[in-house]
Amino acid sequence: MLPTLLIFSVLLLLAILPTMYIDLVLCRNYTLRRTLLCWVPFALFMLLMVSSVWIVHTAFFLHTFIFMVLCVLVPALVLTVVSGIGWLLAHKWPQAFRWGNYVAYVLSAATFVTMCIGIWWGPKQLTVKEVDLYVDNLPEAFDGYRIVQLSDLHVGTFGSNTDFVERVVERTNDLHPDMIVFTGDLVNLRPDEITPFEPVLSRLTAPDGVYSVFGNHDYCRYGFNKDSYKAVKEWSRLWDAETAMGWRVLENDRQAIVRDSSFIVIAGVGNASEPLLYSDARLEQALRRVPDSVFTILLSHNPAHWRMEVLEHSSVDLMLSGHTHAAQFKIGNSSPASITYDEWSGLYEDTIHQTPFSPHRYLYVSEGLGGTFPFRLGTKPEIILITLHKK
């Protein structure tokens, strides 16, 4: 509840400040009727914010609210900041305010167009990234082993529209993986979000199975009126739904994958998280009785877990994560996600925390397939195909 209140308090402040500036500065010579029109977007923003969080939890209200934030609020902030700079400079250079407004209107319009592209085009650009990984202690029988990683679907964002998820399933199966893994955040808030998608996701197939772990959203602890008892019940319902789809949930658990007379281990932990987010990762339990010499893949939703615990206290060879979404915004190889996470996208290698059996240890962070809101700019929804090779 606290993170939700904090987020919406910040949004409220960011909405009211540009509205006041536009009203008191840019519209100061307008009639009362035109001045009141300045507050219409703010009133609509408040209505949608209250409706989408406290009253009606539907994809329509969520999408409309996100449109208001990205396509109205953000351009208004750009307009306010640039025009405000011109207004301040006008005390020394009288023409600065007029030219500042010209620049502000152009940049605000450009921001509006960019945000619209991020909402309507970006989330649909599904891509497949192929990664060849050469590892030291991989058994010969697993040379060429193909793993598809899916992450962060957030199906609640799609409402009941299964089109995108059907594309994901079709593209995944067409890759003919030996194993499919899902690294958390299947839903946004509630387990019933998965209901329209169960028949589709049940079609994911691989010879060695589909394995999943829970992300922070999957514990169903976000939103208001969520006590711990209700959250646990909803989490259990989501676990049952994933099991019914034929997925094996690795909640602090592991499974041996056998080929000929050799095997590797796929393990998973509950969400390992920062303060304010629910954490249930039990690494020691997940790796119980797994020899250090065995090639081990760990599914852990949060990539921060790699440095937090995995490198120091295990011999895991490859960890697969999601969670960051690359902030759903990238310019080249830069993203705001790098402010919060040391590892936020792609393949990372560690040669400091060596084990007697593996001098190279790896982490792969998926940028995910969806998000709690429908927006992607500079980062595409991605399916990861990792092919393991014996070094």
C-alpha cells in the first residue's frame, strides 16, 4: 500500500504544478471559461487515477490513465519547464518569454508524438534475441541445449485480449526449445487476470518442460485492501493456475534434467527484493543437495539477487532474471534502469567469484514481454533463446 500511495502522491504533485503554471502564467489574460479549460485535463486525470486504482480495475481504465500520464502530463511538464525558464529569463531579456514559449510548444508537441509511439507501436514489436553461451562444466550430452526465457508478461495489462500472448506462444514453440523458463511477473495485481490466457499459455511446450518462478507482482500484495491473508490466498490461486497450465513452479525448489548418464539442475527461488517489495528467496533451500560440480541454472526474478547473494553463497553457473523491463525506455544502450540496477539488460559475466568447477559465471537479464502499463520506447518485448555450448 505504501509504494502505491507514494507513487500516486508524486503523480498528483506532477499534475497540479504544470496545471497551475499554465493557468496562472500562460492563460492569465484569458477569459474565465478558457481558464477553467486548463483544469479539465487535471480533473480527468484525477478521475482516472481514482477509478483505475480504487474503484474499477480494468485494462480500459488503466490504459486511459497511462495515456493521460504519458501523452498529457509529460508534455505539460515539458511545456512548463521550458516556458518557465523563458519566463525567468524574461526579467533580463523581455523576448525570452515569447521565444521560450515557441520552443516549449514545439518540444511539447514532439514529446506527445513520441509518447504516442511508445504506447501504440512499441509494445507490439515482439523480437527474438539469440544468445550462444559457452560454459566450462556443461556435460557433453547438453552441448547445444536450447532454453527459451520468457519474463514479465503482466497479462493484466492486456485485459482479455490474447492476441499478443498468442504471438509469444507461437514464436516460442517455433524455436523448438529443449526447455522453457518463465522468470516472474505473470500478473499485475490479481490471479484472475490469468484466466483468459490459461488456454493460450497451456500450449507452451518443450521436451524437458516449462518452469517458472514468481516475481514481486505474482505475490498479489499490491493495491489497496490487501491484507497478508488475502494475498497468500491469491498467490496460491496463481500457483494452482500455473500448475494447471502444465508449468512447474520452482518456489525455492529444483529439478534435475537428465540426458544419457549425465544431468544438469534447474533451480528457482522466490522473489529476492529490495525494501518495500515482498521477498521470499531461500537460496540454500533451493540448492539443497545439489553438488557444486553440477552445472546449475537458477531462476530468480530480480537481477540484484546475483550480487546480493548468489555469487557469494552458491556455485550457480547461470542465473536468469527479468524484473527491470529496461525501464521500458532506452536510448541506444542507456536506460534509467541503470540508475537502480547494476545489471539490467543482457548478458553479464563474473570471473571474480570463481568456483573450482566454473571460472566463469553468468547472468542474463531479460527486458521482458510486457509491463504494468502499455508503453515501450527503445526497448522491444523479447523472447530470449539461449543455446548452451560446452567450452
